[in-house]
Amino acid sequence: MMDIAWAQFTPWTALAGGALIGAAAAILLLFNGRIAGISGILGSLLTTRGSDLPWRIAFISGLLLAPLLWLLAAERPAIEINAGYPALISAGLLVGIGTRYGSGCTSGHGVCGLSRFSMRSLVATLSFMGAGFVTVYIIRHLIGGA
């Protein structure tokens, strides 16, 4: 049986966060002609030279500084991770491998690709969402994990 923590349900902050992500992706595309795919931005950060480097550094810096700015405005949310280090490391490696095989990550395909009506991004998004659903079902219901 699934239990929903209604006290933690925050549709307005989720809506605001989604709007900010969409606005950031649109601004990057409109003013820089680039897709806001985090794996691509981060992956080419070390090999990029010239005029592409400053915006990549600014973008990644914004991702890293945003949680610190949040702490100035609100208290730190409680974080609970119900998995051990082997599971977390395995999950991270699988996500990394998936972004390489899928030619992009959730932000590139799910946010930017779908908003451009890209069929490739639709297939990629359905694939990683479906794989996530199946994985959670197997681990929680068939194997009996957390």
C-alpha cells in the first residue's frame, strides 16, 4: 500500500520550480542557441574552449549555487535516502551510461526535446521513464527492497 504524505505535497513550489526550469531552458535557447541538456553542458565543460566556456561555467555554477541561495530563504529540507552506497553508485553509473546511449539526459530530452516536439526525445523520455517505473516495481514489490 502506498502512503501519500499530503503535508509534504507542495504544488505551488513545484509549479514555480518547473516554470523556472522552463524559462531557463527557453532563455538559453533563445539567446545562446543551445539546448539546456545538463549532461552535454557538463560533459563538454572540460573540452570546450573560447566563447562557449563562460556560459557553461555560469550554467553549472548556477546549478551548484541555487541550493545555497535556498538556504538563505528557507530552512534545509529533511533528506532521507533509503539506499546504501552500492545501490547509489550503481544507479549513478547506470544513469551515466543511459545518457550516453540515449544521446542526452532527462533535461535535454524531457524538458527541451519534448518542448520542440522531437520524436527522438519522446522515445528517449518514454524509455527512461518506463525503465524507471519497471525498476521501482521490481525492487519494491518483487525483490522487496526499500
